[in-house]
Amino acid sequence: MPVSKITEPSESNKISKGEPVIIIEHLFKSFGKNVVLKDFNLKVYGQENVVVLGKSGAGKSVLIKCIIGLLKPDRGKILVFGNNIPELSPDELDKVRTKIGFLFQANALYDSMTIRENLEFPLRRHWIGLKQKEVDKMVLEALDNVGLRNTLEMMPIELSGGMLKRIALARTLILKPEIILYDEPTTGLDPVTAREIDKLILKLQKKFKTSSIVISHDMNCVKTIADRVVLLLDGICYAEGTYDELEHSEDEKIKQFFE
Amino acid sequence: MALIQDIRDFFDETGSLTKFAGNFFTNGLKPRYEVKEVLAQSYSIGYKSLPLIGLTNFIMGLVLTMQLRPSLVKYGVESQLPVMVGIAIVREIGPVIAALIFAGKIGSSIGAELGSMKVTEQIDAMEVSGTNPYKYLVATRVLATTLMLPILTILGDGISLIGAYIGVNINSVTSLHLFFIQVFHSLTFSDLIPAIIKTFFFGFAVGMVGCYKGFNSVKGTRGVGISANSAVVLSSVLIFVIDLLVVQFTNLLGLN
Amino acid sequence: MAKQVENNIKLGVFVMTGLLAMMIAFYLIGNNTGMFKSSFTLKVRFVVLDGLREGNNILFSGLQAGTVKSITIINDSTMEVAMQIDSKLKTFIHNTALVAIGTEGLMGNKVVNIQPVKATGQLVNDGDYLKAKKYIGMDEMLETLSKTNNNVATISEALKTTVLKLDTSAIFTLLNDKEIGISIKSSLKNLNTATNNTSELTGSLNKVALHIKQGKGAAGLLLTDTGFESNLKTSMLKIKSASENVNKASVQLKTMATNINNDITYGKGALHTVLRDSAISQKINISMSNLQKGSEGFTQIIEALKHNFLVRGYFRRQEKTQKKDSLNKLSIN
């Protein structure tokens, strides 16, 4: 078995060292006979960007869906700010979720709603009793962050893929989360737009001082964003380290990702 | 083996649908109430279905009258035509036609809408945004279909009776007043009330099956199509099954 | 936002229209059952209900008065029907009124008819019992009709027998026999000829006698011839006897004619009976007219039956076969 090299994040990659915000211990998840995660361990520290690399179907999406409570693991602990996600009641889970943003692979913008309604949705759902004035202000602020203020009254179907991704990002950021989970943020975008999105993610990351887990197999994206890279292979954390460390690894299985 | 697998699948599906429907009563009706969403759904499910259901019921009333006339003329009871048509419409034709059209229009649209929401992770997004998708999407739609179909049926019955009135007037002349007096004179509460009550069940079945199929849609555009299609098929079949059960039940209660 | 308000208004109108339609339907149906009118209860006991149900209409002299509220079985031959009657009619219904179960139309719903009776009684109170009247149901109507049919069959059978008897009787043979008339006619003709001949003969004899007196002709010569006198005498005698014979014959003829006449006028025998007996002929007359009346009556019955929908089909078929028969006859002739 290759070595699972768990290293403390180096001081240089971090703006400021934080406590671990996500601790995953001995996580198991299977769908029928298909075992996706078996004894997976991971720690994410404050203001750190962790990229999870892996083949399609390796269980990357499953991992982050378990973190946000969309999927229930078979076994194991997922501690987010000290709350064990699988054991939370729906109300408690909702409370934790306000601190976690999730950028879906397919954007998941509600196509029956305008951009404004899309952005208002999490605000109104999580923070009941918010005044319309405040909501409007936050919506515009979120759109300004991604530079798409003019799309306010448009429908999602009228926008391009890159614009939709930005809107989705704006919606993710509107609740000012402390952790953001990105599910393949650049998949399906042209390389130029993908780079724009990468830069935007990084910019907002710095602005809001968030920690994040990014799932990707786009190596450019990984290179740009990652403070630390985790290789998810055969249901376990196969390797861990900075981009450079893994790029220069001698392991055959690691190498094939960097070719 | 394939047969056994099919039977297993059937009961698996029945069980999970029942569980899904049971969820409506255990979770769906608890606060927080999505009043705004129920209203919005009621508008698009109820109000917007009226023209279609009105048209089909109108034609049904007209055609039924024209089809029944020859038999009644043969027995020399042509004057009973409004009575016959009135009872047929109020007891059976009106509710069932309305429910079937409703299943075709609403069942498929709910199946497709929730199916595509499922496929594009919008349902997950909703859950992440502090919203119980079952309450927000399913309960509201099921509530809307359950409450709107009876209203659509009543209005459809009325429109159907106007169609029947025109049908009666093609071959003879009857005043609208006499027609409606004849119809309502022959009707009793035991005709109207079970017929209206069963439409609540029809509406519930259409909404629930549409949501279930949408929620369990498999990935891809084909999955959405299958969801929409099977929602219509299953809810149409359920309408007839419920109709059968209701008629048995009303017989049992001696309401016929 | 404004659109949502607009949609909600549309939804509101839609729902209110539906509820209004429902309320109207409930009101109209409720009116039938008298739900929204003040009412009182009357009771009546029947032996059979014949399908009367709760909710059936109650008519007072044909006016919608209420509905059947409940039906209770008291014992195997007593059913108690509670009737919900419109309060407005309380001042019109007397406790002598009779109650009967009837049918709306030919096959319609059962109704309860309350019929006022001439004899005045007291006005009814809530919960009073009224008297039940035997009603005429469809079954009984059909039973009566069946009896009537049987009667018609019997009558027509009897009529048929009578006609057959008449057909085979002597009188009818006589009436029908053409030859009798012809032979009577020829007999009378012969009689006439005989009479004429006799008259001619007598005339000729007279002439001969005159000629002889005058001595003309052979006879005269003979008479004048004495030689012939004895011959003449013999001849004369012979003539005399011949003339007597003729006379006898003519008397006989006369007798015969008289006899025939008598026969015709007073005489006995079938012919007379037919031609002369006024009593019998009157009887025949009467029976003929009766027969005619009878057949007229029968025709009327048949005609009435023809219009009866129950046997209309039979008569149509009958007509068709008759037509065919007559056509056949024509072709044979």
C-alpha cells in the first residue's frame, strides 16, 4: 500500500493558521455492492483550500455530499465546527449548513425563478424575517462580487454557462459561508472561462477568508487553487501534499494524474 | 428469474411510493408552512388547467347527450335525457374525465419538473439552502393538486352540463331553467358528495405520483422523460383503481 | 411581486367560483330534500314499500311537499315511513288524508302521494300518522291487463263457435243453395205454360162447337148426313168425354196451382219456412244483426288492441300475413 502522507499544511501556503474546521474520520459509504469510501480520513483547516483529485466515480462528489449532509455515510464521523453531521437533527443540520456553501457541478440554479429569486432563495429560507431592503442589498452585493449586476431580472435559461457558474457562485457566497464546497467548478466550461472562474474563486476566497474543498480533475484549476491536494483513490486518501509535492511523486498511480 | 425480479420491483416500487406518500402526513403537513408556494402551485395547477378541463368536459357533456339520445328515444323516455346525462356527469364522467386530463397535464408536468430538478441537483441545492425539498416541492404540489382538482371538477361538471344542455337542444327545445331543474331535481347528495370526495383522492394520487416519479428520476434527459411518462400512466391507473374502491365503499355505506 | 399578487387574485376568483358553484349545487339539491326549509314530520305505515327509498319525493295533490326522511321496519308486514313535509303545507293537510306509494312516470322513481279526502278532519300535527291506501302498481296493472286479455280471448272463442254453428245449420244451406231458387222458378214457368195451353184448348173447342151448329165443315156435313148421325153421336160422346177429361185436367191443374199457391202461402216445408215464416225470419234478422253488432264490437276491441303498444307488434305481423293471403287469393282467382 502506498503511503498516506498526512502532512500539516505548511505555514507558507496559509494566510493564517487555523483550527481544523472539518474533520473526517473513518468514513465508509457504499451504494449496494459498490463500495465508494472505505475508511477515509481528512482534516481541513481554517482558510485552507483543499483540492480532492480522483477519477470519475471515485467518490469525490459522494464525499462532499456527505459533508453537507445530502448523503448519509454508512459509518464514520464528519465533524464540521465540532458538529457530527450524520447525527444532527434536520434543524441543527440547517443551522450548520448556513456556514457551508456548496457550488453544484450543474449550477443547480432554479430555472423557474429569476436570478434575483435564485439569490434571494437561500437568504429567505435561512434567515426568516429579513427585511426586503437588506435582501436587495445583499443580492446586489453578491452579484457585484461576480460582476453580473445587470442579470438581476433575467432567467437562468438566458445566460451562458460561464455566467451561470458565476451566478451559482454568487448564490453560494450570499450567506457568507465559512466553508465552501466546490463540485467540479470548471467542468463543462471553455479553458478561458475556466481560468476566469478559477481566479474568481481565489479572489473571493481571499475576500471572505473561507476554507474550501474543491473537487476537480482540471489540473490547471488544481494548480491555481490548491493549498493542498488530496488524492482519492480506491475509497481512501491515497496521497496528500502540495501540488508540487504530488507532481514530483514517483508513485505510478499519482503520476498518471499529472501527465 | 426475470419474472421474480419484476414482481420484486413492483412491490419495491409500491412500498417506496407508499412510504413517500406517508411522508406527506408525517412531515409534509408540519410547519413551516410554505403558504406562498402552495398559492403559486395552486395557481399554475388549478387556474391554468381550467381551460383544458373545461373544454374536454364541455365536449364530453355534449357528446354523451347525443350518444344517449337514440336509446332513450327507443324506450320513449326522451324527456329523461337531462336526468340521465346529469347523473352520469355528476357521478362519474365529470370527475373521471377531469382527473384523467389533470393527470395528463399536471402529473406529467410535475414529473418532468421535479425530474429535471433532481437531475440538475436543484433539489439538493434546495436542501442545502435550508429548505426541506419534500415540504417545499412535494407537499405544496400535492396539497395544490388535492385541493384544486375538486374545484376543477365542480366547474368542469357545470361546463359539462352546459354542453349537455346544448346537446339536448340540438334535437329538441328545452329552456335552460327547465333543464337545470330537471337535472338538479334528480340529483341527491349521495350523487354529488361521494363524487366530489373521490376527486380529492384523485388529486392526491396525481400529485403524489408525479412528485414520486420526479423525485426518483434517474440521471439524464431520458430519465426525465421516463418520469413524466410513468407519472401519467401510473396516476391514470390509480384514478381508476380509486374510482373502483370509492364505488365499493359508497355501496358499503349504502350511499348509492 | 406584482405578478404574484395578480396570480393570487386569479386563483382567488377561480377558487371562489368553484366554491360558489358547489354551494349553488348543494342549495339546489338541498331544496329537493327540503333541507333548508322548515319542515315537520308525518308518519305512515305500509305493508309493502315496493322500492320506496329515503329521499324519494312526497307529493300532496301532485305538489312537491317534501321527501322521505326515514324508513323503519316495524315487523315483517309493517314498514313505517317518516315523511319530511314542508311546513307551509301544515295548514292544508288533514289527518283524514290518504297516503299511497306511486311511481313517477312509467318506470321512474317511487313517490309518496298524499291525497286529501272530502270528509274533513283535523289538521295534522308533527308526528301524526296518516292512513295508507292500497296503490296500483305496475304489477297489478299488468295483472289486470292479463285478465282482460283472457276475457277477450274467451269472447272471441265463443264468437267463433257461434259463427261455425251458423255456418253448418240447415237454414244456412238453404239460403246458400242456388238450385232451389232456379227449380222453383222453372216450376212456376211450366205451370204458366200449362194454364195457357188449357185456355187455348178451351177456345178451340168453343169454335168447333159453333161450326158444328152451323153445319159447316166436315162435322156439319156429317151432321147433315144422317148416315153419319150415329157416328156423330159417338164422336160427340167421345168429344164430350175428352172435354170432360180436359176439364178434369184443368181442375187438377187448378188444384195443383192452388196447392202450390197454398204451399207458398200457408203450406209447410222448408221453402215456406224460409220464404214465409215471419217469426223465424225475424229471428234470423235479429241474429244476423247481433252477429253484425258482435263483429262490430269485436272489430272495436281488435282496433283498440291494435293501438295498445303491448300487442301492437302482433297486429302489425297479422296485417302483413293478411295482405300476403289476399294477394295469394287474387293470384289463384
